[in-house]
Amino acid sequence: MDCGCNNGEFTVEVAKRIRSCKVYGIEINKEACEIAKRKEIKVYNEDLNIKFPIRSSTMDVIIANQVIEHLHDTDTFVKEIYRILKPKGYSIISTNNLAAWHNISALLLGKQPFPSDICSDPSIGKLFALWAGDAGFFSHLRIFTYYGLRELFEYYSFKVEKIVGVGHYIFPKFLCLVDKKHTAYLTIKVRKI
């Protein structure tokens, strides 16, 4: 199950990699759902902020790539992932990192951290806009740190198996291995016990 599967391109790639025989997705954008359906994905055109239209304990693997930060009800989202996962099933979630070095640098200069939008123009209050075309609709509503992401999933009874960090825009790549708590992105693997 891919939460926020968009047109299914990434969903199909992951399904092949983990050798999944059944592929599902949830996507709020109706046009993207239609494209994903043509890729043989069973897609639910739904909002991830509300209860998922899926029976409990039915999914082996759930992914969400760069989705959780756009949701206003992360509690429901995490509870629903737990509910629909089979026992011992796992989920992999990727998101921006509020504590990334480039965000800390922006804050030290009195500017907004990059993944936080304060209005429909994503450049307002920032050193510069990173995603000027995404104004308004895809705003980041909840931005996580390493510990915030970890503790959210632990709070809802998941076992955190691994957290990796990716990207240090202005610093050398090897720093990700040394300091994952300040990378640009965080990816967490959690398991339903």
C-alpha cells in the first residue's frame, strides 16, 4: 500500500523491488488515481487525514514518501497505518527534516526553515524559495525532527527498526553517515508488533 501514491510510478517501482503480487494506493488527486489504476494498482481516491477505506490487518507493507508533512491529522494517519498493517507488517515513511543543517542555518539568520510555508507564496520569509511552483496546495503542515518522528510512531505502539538520513545540501555527502539527525530528509522503518 502506497499512501499518497500519486500516478503510481514510484508505487510500481517499490512493488517490483519487494516482489509484491498485489499493489494498492491511496491518493487524493482524482486524475492521478486514474493514471495509477492503468498501472494495475488498486487505488482508493481518499483523503489520508481520515479513516482509510481498508479492512484491519490486511497489508504487509505500507509506504508513504514525502506525504506525512502535508497532513493536518498525523495522529489519524499513523493510527490507520497501524490498524491496516498485519501483525509483524512494516511501514516506511520519508519526510523532510526540520532539524536539517540548512534549516538551522536559516533560523540562525532569522529566516523561515525551508520546508515551512507561512502563506501561499513559499518564498515569503525564506532566504529563497526551493519549490516556487508548489505554492499553497502542497504546503508542509507538520515538519518533523529525528526524535519527533521516532516518538510519534513509538507513541502509537510501533517498534522503530531503523531511521536513516539523506542529504546535506551544503555539506559533503559522507556527513549523512556520521550525522543523520541533521540531514535534509529522514526515512523511518517501523513494524507493527
